[in-house]
Amino acid sequence: MDAEQFREFGKAAVDYIADYYETIRDRPVLSNVEPGYLGDLLPKDPPQSGESWRDVLEDVDRIIMPGITHWHSPHFHAYYPTAQSFPSVVGELMSAGFGVVGLSWIASPAMTELEVVMMNWLGRMLGLPEQFLNCSEGPGGGVIQGSASESTYIGLLAAKDKKVRELMETNPSLTEAEIKGKLVAYSSDQSNSSVEKAGLLGSMKMRLLPTNSEGQLVGAALQKALDEDKRAGLIPCYVVANIGTTPTCAFDNLEELGPVCNKENIWLHIDAAYAGSAFICPEYRHLMKGAEMADSFNFNPHKWLLVNFDCSAMWVRDAKYLVEAFNVERIYLKDQHKGLAPEYRHWQIALGRRFRALKLWFVLRIYGVEGLQKHIRGQIALAEYLSDLVKSDNRFELCTCSMGLVTFRLKGEDSLTEKLLEDISKKKELFLVAGHMNHKLVVRYAICSRLTEKRDVDFSWRQIIETAEQIIPTPKKSLTKSDKQIHPVLNINCINPNLEKSK
Amino acid sequence: MDAEQFREFGKAAVDYIADYYETIRDRPVLSNVEPGYLGDLLPKDPPQSGESWRDVLEDVDRIIMPGITHWHSPHFHAYYPTAQSFPSVVGELMSAGFGVVGLSWIASPAMTELEVVMMNWLGRMLGLPEQFLNCSEGPGGGVIQGSASESTYIGLLAAKDKKVRELMETNPSLTEAEIKGKLVAYSSDQSNSSVEKAGLLGSMKMRLLPTNSEGQLVGAALQKALDEDKRAGLIPCYVVANIGTTPTCAFDNLEELGPVCNKENIWLHIDAAYAGSAFICPEYRHLMKGAEMADSFNFNPHKWLLVNFDCSAMWVRDAKYLVEAFNVERIYLKDQHKGLAPEYRHWQIALGRRFRALKLWFVLRIYGVEGLQKHIRGQIALAEYLSDLVKSDNRFELCTCSMGLVTFRLKGEDSLTEKLLEDISKKKELFLVAGHMNHKLVVRYAICSRLTEKRDVDFSWRQIIETAEQIIPTPKKSLTKSDKQIHPVLNINCINPNLEKSK
């Protein structure tokens, strides 16, 4: 394919994507295919001779699209959001177009340097403690990782390496294997599966500590576990605090956990994967008070900040601990710029890296801080709107409402809520998943798509109560009145109407 | 930004990329910027209000492009190639456009299923042993990882978990920590830095064994190391065989290593990151004889098969060992399709995954097997052409020529070759890096860009001998005659001229 054909194919693909978003509201959010559907539609081997791009694009529509779960449908409310925006898509396009791999500064200076500046921009937008920024005097800095899973794991590996070095110096009688066998990590029982996986992959015992009734890990629970473990001869090494848990978006108490970790010389990692984006709005920053006591901080612009997956922002208070844990030099990677610009390969697992700072730059500039704040505030308002609807119906119990996530259940046995979820799933018009709150089954309803509006929340609620009626047939309340009273301002039609028009 | 503005911006970006490739030959391959250049050109904070996409695109040209090292310039000969092709760029664009995250089958069935089929297509194209394929009867299968670094590391983690489980069952007196402290991994002293990094991150001693004078690891060297370690009470666990080493593209002897690993019950991982792509040409498959004895096999279509980074293909003989090592379940990830379609999140480090199979599908279809074979054969022919040029000049010593990689040096002290590389780098018209071969410094010259033609190799050679002349001023030979005699067929102008025109 030459450049001229690429112009045709690329532009046809741009149109296909634009058309897709213009029709996404009308598509059932969940796919209707059965496992194995695609194997039957494709040949067993690739073609010997090349085919036309038009045939390929037609097949995308014919056989791929039916197997897509529409994450950006306004009716997608499962998990947490994955971000998508047009500026970000173009950023990915250009990154692929340049096709550079940032295995060192010289391998494309702009790639390392834009990442440095973008991590500063982001850190300042969030009001992060200065010590984490590349632009600070100290040894801190930020880097783009692939996912929060990776960041949690990288934090664990760095913490382990640091602890082993320290103990081998202070206790020369201990062997490396003895130390490693005694290390313990801590997080809460509300943590994402990736936290447990980090322990599993990093061969470190991961204790998931009990939380309070709000799903938060507090200082006393951590201190108790540390004391138990130290008495048993174990070595506390790593704590993952959740700033926005996966089940209910609860916030661990950093102001209590921080001093415990600092006193005990334990690496504190903050996993703010989803909720971290909210800190671009100053009114939410109180939720990260205590972050200055952490050793690493991570959130995913690819979740809630309109930057396409993958773009996970990680900062460390002292980059030395990453480099010491990850650095393996070779002559073919030698260049003259060490120390003047970070060599990010020593901050991550893989050697190669994509030019991910580009899409971040596009999003931050084309939306601007205000556009992104409007997005976050709009989604939180929609979640509050749903929570009011839930409260207005006495068959339901509102469990939590935090940021863009609402959890609720049908009053009574878990089996009722389970049936509700099952029946909704069958219709494929809403995508919701289950969660647990205080040992009870709940529906997790997250505002995910940037396209979700008040009318979509109303659509959800109608689906939910119509389905509930089949399970507990009691007369439903009229919604029209309450919703008008409670949310007079919620007739927003897009994230940032002015921006959508003007840019 | 709405869909209409995206159409404009996206198409402008497509044109920008097409223009870039139409002018790439004329750009100096190496960037001229100094470390820190970009920080001075950008504001300290993101804009409060959104900006126009036109301003952003202009800035890409004004401040990013000068800091790009042109990996796809026909004059880029450093490292190994990173792949780029227009079908692949459109694949990335569409993947970002759909913006789905494959954390489970239901999260987008097409994403998992296309990956299954593509890994079968690829495996069959390479002539891989059937046991590795998803479509085989057995428990084997393939998955797309981010990089060879990741694959090597994942193999190590799976091997470690398998060995610990086995030993804890057969030797209940051993603790997990004792076993882990005794595990040893092996590779050769020619391995990529990522192999050593896998040992470092996975807390497993990594022994880099001596190779023969051709840079190959052979069975006797491995057996000797295993015997030593077993005598010392250690537990051999993992071997990484290089099929195409980074310094010289040497091939370890799989027919010798395989039986040793099988007999000793050691996980054998094959790292064919670069050279694996050549196995789509049957004439090179003899170099992977013995692969049927391996537990895992990895190569990077993102290196030499025209699929953009990241797309690293990994197969395992028994996927159970990945799932056992990596599986951490949670209720919000529960779905009904387990067993019917692979849940790839248990085959990798992170939870989330991009839709990378799409670009692979685009490339395989639009190039076809023959188009890709022509690409591989064309690049090997160009490397052979350069090696003949080197041989024709008696100031130079040809060290190796394997696949698309040639290594050579100026006869005499290393300082001469070092000076040669330094002086060439200063001109920024060629990008070459240093390597070592039998403790001597060599120039590594890889055919990287899909745009490199015979005239570009001639250009390189002229630069090399002109620079060499400043160092060892002896009369140069006439090149015109020998090149015409040796390579009558090398007047190819693109990978696949027919394909370029017709598709």
C-alpha cells in the first residue's frame, strides 16, 4: 500500500469511526454473538496474495462490529469507564504514523521530552505534591505506564528491591532469599484484582485487610496487621492505598495510612486509577490529603480523562528506586544523554515504548482544563441524579454514590438483585455488572461514556424499574416530577457544549 | 470536538502522515535537538480553555517533528527494525476509534476471537509446531503481548510457578521461599538486556552462559551449567534460547538445548523476537528445528512483519501454566463464557488490553503471505548486498551477516571502529549503533525501514567509506562493477511493487 492508497483508506476509516459515533446510541450496548462466532466466519489461513483495503473495511463492518461491546455507548455502565475522545484517537493515529519506539532518549527525543512535560502538566492539574514532579528540584518524576495493574506491580518491585538492599546492608547475616521470603504487602479487601495479582507475580504475600463499613482502609487496621506480622518475624514492605476502590469508589484514609507507612519505612503506593481524574477539580482534592506521604501515585487518564487506553500516569517520589530495580545496560543502548533526560526504559518492565504522550497532549490542549473539569463534573452530576432516582423508589436500597459510580440493590435477598441483573443483561440494552458491599450483592452503575446524558440515565432507570417490576410487582412512583425538581440543571447534552461547537 | 470536526482533524492527520512518508528519505535520520529542547518550547501548564486542532497539528510539525528520530527513514540502520506499514496504522486508528478494552470475552467478543484466529494464522504461516496453536486439540495457544521483554518475563513467571507447585508437591518439607531462593534461569551472554531484566524483576538468578565463536549457545554449555548448579543445591528452572541474538542475529542450537531442557524438566522459552518473522519463508525454517521441544515461543510481528509496535506474538504449549500463575478472580469480571473462549487477562501481566489483533489482521490481508515473504527476502538480499560491499574493501572485516543484519569493523584496534561510528553519527545522515562480536567492537548495520532500497545501501556505503577514509586513508575500490555483478536482481524499488500498485 502506497501513500496515496493510505490517504484513501485512512480517510475512509476516519469516516467509519465518525459514523459509528453518530449512530452509537441506537446500537444495543452488548453484543449478541456466541463464543466462537468469529472462527466460523474467517478462513483458516491468511490469503496468499494481498487483498483490497475496501474488502477489509467491509469485513470490519460485517464481522467485527457485531462482536463489539460498545464501551462508548451512552448505555454502557459496567466496570469503570475507559476513555475515548476524538483528539485522543487522532493522537493514536499520529503516534502509529510516526512509528517510533522510545527505547532511549536518542531513539526519539521528542517522545521522552513530551512525556516529561505532559507528566508535569498533569501533576499540576491534579494539585499533586510538588515532590512527584519532574520539574521539581528533587529526584521525583512521572512516567506513562500501560495500566494501573502495571503501576501497582512496578511499585511493588521497586519497594522490594529497596527493602532488600536496605536490609542486606543493615543485617549482613540475612540472605537475599531469606529477606524476600519474609516480605509482606498490604491493601484492603476492596482492592482491584490487579493488586492481588501484583503480589502473586512479585512473589510477595499480599494481605487484603478488612475495611470499615464505608469500604475504607484506616490506619488502625494497617497498624494491627503490621504488628502481627512483625511479631511473626515477617517484614512489611509495601502498602497499596485505594483512592477510589473498584467495588464502590471508597477512599482509604491517607492521612492515617501515610504516617504509619512513613514511621515503619514501608513503601506507600496510591492507586487512584479511576478517581484520580477528579482531582483536576479543586473541590475533590481533599480526598487525597496525605498523598505527600506516599512513595508513588498512579491514576489512569485512560479511564476518566478522555485519553484512550493505554495511558496510566505514575509518579514516584524518588526515581532512583525504579532505576535501581530495573536497569540492565547494554552497549547498543549506550548514548550520551544519561542524566540530562530520563531514560524511561529503566522506569518500566518492557524495553520498548509507544509515543503515548502525544494523545495526552492533544486531549489536554483541545479540551483545555475547563473542558475536562466540565466532563468530570457532568458525570458526577449524572451519578447523583441516578442516586436520587434510586432513593425515590422504596423497593430499592441506595448503597453508595461516589464520583460517577452508584451502587444499589433490591431490598431483601441477594437473589432478587441477581435476578434483576440477569434479566437486564438478557435484553442487551444496558450493560451493568454486579458488586459486593458489606457482603451483600449490589448493582454497580457507573457513568462511563462521555456521550451519556440525562435522557440516557432516564432510559436506564426505566429499564431497571420495568425489570424490577417483573421481580417485585409493586406500583412504581412517577419519576417525572421528582426528576424535574431535583435536577433542574441536568439538561446538558454533551460534556462541554461550547467546546464541542467551537473547536 | 464533535464527529464533524473529527472528520476534518483525522483526515488532516492522515494527509500529514502520508506527506511525511513521501518526504522521509530527504530528512536527516537523526534529530539535531539537545536534551531538554522541548521544555523550553512548551508552557508550564496546560491551557485553561480548549484550543483549535489546527494549532495543535501545526505544533506537531513545528516542535515535535524536529525531535523525531526517523525510524522509517531508509537510512535508519540501528538496533533492529520496528515495523510500520499503512494498513497497520489504519488498524491502530480503528482500534483507538472503537476504544474497547478486552478485560474479558464479554468486554468485546470480537477482540478475543480475532486474536485467537490471528494467532492461528500467524502460527501456521511460520510453520510452528501444531501443539502451540489455539486450533490444536491440546492445551496450547497463542496470545498477543506488548513486547518480547514482557513475553520473556511472563515465561519466567509461569516457569517459576510451575516449578514451585511441582516441588512443593514432591518435597513437602521445602518451603515456597526456600524453593524460590534456589531457582536459576539460563540464557547466553549474547541475550538481549530484557532477558537479564526478566531475571532481575522475577527474582531469579539469571546465568548468561558462554557461547561458541558463532555466538550460539549449545547443549554442552547448558548441561555443564546445570550440573554445576545442581551440585551446588540449586534448582534449574528456565532457559531462554535466542533465535536471532541482538548483537549478531546468531541462532542457538535448539536441537541440542531442547532435549536437555526436556530431560531436566526445565521450561524452554524461545525468544525469536526479530528473526522469527523469517520463518514465513520456508527456506529459513530449518533454523527453528527443535522448537517442538519448547514450552513457549515468542516473536515480534512489530519488528519485522510490518505490524506497528506493539504486537508481540507468544505461544505456549500448555496455557494452564499461565492461567495458574496469573489468575485472580473477582465478581465484577465474572461471566459465563469461561472455557469456551480464552480469558486472555490470565495470560498476561495487566488486566486491560488493546484491540491489537485488528492491525495484525489488516497487515496479513492487505499484504498477503506473498507480500510479506517478499518483504523479508528483499531485506535479507539487501543485507547480503552490503556484506559483499564490505568484503570488497580490504580495510574492513566482515564479522557476520545473518538475516537483515550485517556486522563489520575496521581492521585493527577497536578505537578505529569507535571513531568511525562517532564520525558517522555526527553527520546525522545514517543511524548505526555499536555491538560486540568475540570481544571486538563492531558496527551493527541492520536493514530496518521497509523503504530501504539498494540505492540507500549504496548511500550508506559511500558514507561509511568516506568516513573511513578520514581515519585510514587508503584508496577505495570501485564499487559500481562488483555490485552489478553480484546483485543483478537488486533493483527492487519497494517491498512488493505489484502489491503497492494494485491495492
